[in-house]
Amino acid sequence: MERILIVDDEAFIRENLERILTDDGYRTYSAKAGDEAAALLQEEEIDLVLLDLNLGQESGIDLLERLKKIDPKVLVIIITGYATVESAVDALKLGAYDYIKKPFKADAIHLIVRLALETQSLRRDLRRLKRRGGSDPLTGGEMIGASAEISEVFNRCREVAQHDSATVLITGESGTGKELVARAIHALSARNKQPFIEINCASLPYNLLESELFGHEQGAFTDAKTKKIGLLEEGNGGTVFLDEIGEMEINLQVKLLRVLEERKIRRLGGVRNIDIDIRIISSTNRDLKQAIQEKIFRQDLYYRLNVFPITVPPLRERKDDIPRLMQHFLVHFNGEFNKKIQDASKETLELLCHYHWPGNVRELRNVVERICIMHRGNTILPEHLPQEIWGQDHEIAPSFNLDLPPSGIDFDNVILDIERQLIIKAMERTAGNVAKAARLLNMARGTLRYKLDKYAIDSEPSL
């Protein structure tokens, strides 16, 4: 919650501003004189000061100088009923963010405060980037792209990074870069100097995962010969990333829910609770709402995790980013394999952009790595691509009657009917083999099985 200090010698002005800003969700502090304002700025982490230019015996210009010496980074908006060009210029020269006249309207306060706090947030991000050598965790790392779809992900990462206790649920298909999103949020947050702990919930059975998460005391079970600090405790102060959260067994979900509610853990075999301060980011490529219906994921845990959802789009929905991603991977693997591949031909890029990319960005990265290992020239040609890309079936989906009758259509039912027809055609072409049909549709096998049940389409068991 942003903190705003109001400095004005008129009580009704302070009260009016407090009401406006509190309604907007800000935390407010008030002072009627310079000494009181200076003391508050030293004691509290103030984001913005609203400062009256005329404080009776004390000049607001003089107080502005005092406040800037205490905290050079604080933003100050001057408010006065005695506005002159000279006073405005003097205030701006001394570092005031902006200048507003009395009487003011509530809408003007809403706008100028929001813009000032957005500026403050951007300045903090910039300072963090400079401390890390100027590399933006979003645009300067592995997360590459400028499409509208990935730009929206970047914006949501920056937004939630400012609130370092909110839980985040990242959803998206396998290979889209969910871990990179989690790392970027951590790097942009105030927790960036604390640990980032990654835990793959699908990689360990229940008993081992429980021990890894919570730790154990010596003698807690047969093989517990020494005390072990759990990963949740190890990440104290930082971020814990629970990858593939949808694979966590239901009994362990209960314990994780308790951690989220109480911010306490207890080691296996322990007798006391341990306070922890962590942000939990989780990710999944599963449909958790469907998992809730199937009674394999707790609804209460889902709502605890899904405070701030971020969906990472599949590569097929951000194809404008493919050339940029390919060039990024080329630079990386040229250095690793001592190659000098500079670009791809127009025909190659067309094939890459036409391909459906079931493995998403991870698949593209693997394709570029394979080419850099095998190819010795300067340009990537179509024949250098894997067969599934240059030899892909270019058949377009069957055409449907898209005429709109005067009475209109039931859009959702029409889309469902198109989906059903495509699945039936894929099952017919593959003689009912679910695995082959899923590959033909570029769909996860589990998703296809769900849709086969949904539409009551028969299938042969596939090995």
C-alpha cells in the first residue's frame, strides 16, 4: 500500500485530502507544520508528499528543501492557493514533481497522485535494474518478445512485483516460459536480494516432497539421521516457486494451505511452529478447475494460490515473436558452438511462423540448438529445419458455413460444433489412436481424452 504524507496548516484541507486518498486505497499521514512533516518522513517510508506552499510562519519552498535532504527520492506535489509562475518554477527547480492550485477538484487529485506514484514505481524499477547492471529481467533476459500478448504478461509481472506478498498463479502450456515469468517477478520485487527457491512438485513422491518442503528433525523417520532445513524455511524472506502445483497430492495440499493461511511451518518430527515470510508463486499446465471437479485439487487452495493470475500465451498465439526469439537463440548457440549463423531465409521464417509449435518456446529453442550443431553455413534454409516443420501438412482446416442468418447464431454452440468436427476428423484419420490424433491436433493427450469424453466420441485405446 502506497503511503502519502499531507502537509497543510488548514485542518479541513488535510481532512478532505485524507478522505479522497483513503477512498483510493492509499495510507495517509498528516502534518500541519514542517517539524512534524520532517519527523514523519524520517520515521515512515513515504512514497509521496502533498505539500502546501504557504504554512503560516514557514515557507513550503523551505520545507521542500528540508524534505529533499531527508529523502532525495521522495516525490513532492505542491498545493497552494497563492499560485504564481515564480513559485511554481522555484518548486520545480528544487525537485517538486508537480504543482496544483487551490481550490482543487477530487478528480484532479486522483489523476495527479496516480501519475506521481506510477512515476515513483518506475524509478524504483530503474534503480533495481541499475543495481543489477541495467538488465531488465523481462526484456533483457530469456523472456523475448514484443507482441501484444507477451507485452501484457510483462505488464502484469511489473504490476504484481510491487506487491511482494501477493501469491501468483502462472498458467500456460508446457514450454511457454512459466519459470522465467516467476524469476522475473522475483527479480523485480523488493525480495530480489533474498533466495529464489524452485520446487518441482511433479518430480518427487509425496513423502519426499513433504520432507523437501517442510524439512525434518533428526530421528523424525528411519533415514532422518540429521536435521534438515526445508525449502520453505530456506526461502524465508524470498520467493518460493512451486512448479507443476497441479501434480501435488491432495494430503500435501492441505499442509500447503495451512502455510498460506498462517505463514508458519513445522518440520516433520518437530514440536514447534516456525514463522516464515515468503511469497509463493505457483505454476501449472493443468486445468485446475477441472482438477477441482475431479476431486484431485482442493478448491480452497486454488483460491489461495490464484490471487494474481498470469497466463503465458502459447507460441502459436504470439507468432510475431518467432523471428526475434530465433535470433536470440542463434546468438546464444553461436557462442556456445563457435558458429557464425547470422539469419534465416524468408522461406524459413515463413515455415517457422506457419508451424503450430506444440512444444512452444522450448521446442523452438531445441530446433535452433540442433541447427547450430549440424549447420556450417551463414543462413538457415528450409532444408535445415526438422522434417516436422518443413514437411508439415499444410492442409487448412475444413471450411465451415460461415454465413450469418438474419436471426443470428449461438456463437458458443457453433464453436463447440467446429471443435467436435475437427476432433472426429482427426480420430478418423488416425484410426482412433488418441496419441496420434493429439499430435495431429497439436493438443495435449490428456486434453484430447477430456474432449473425447465431453463430446462422447469413441476411441480405441492407444499405447
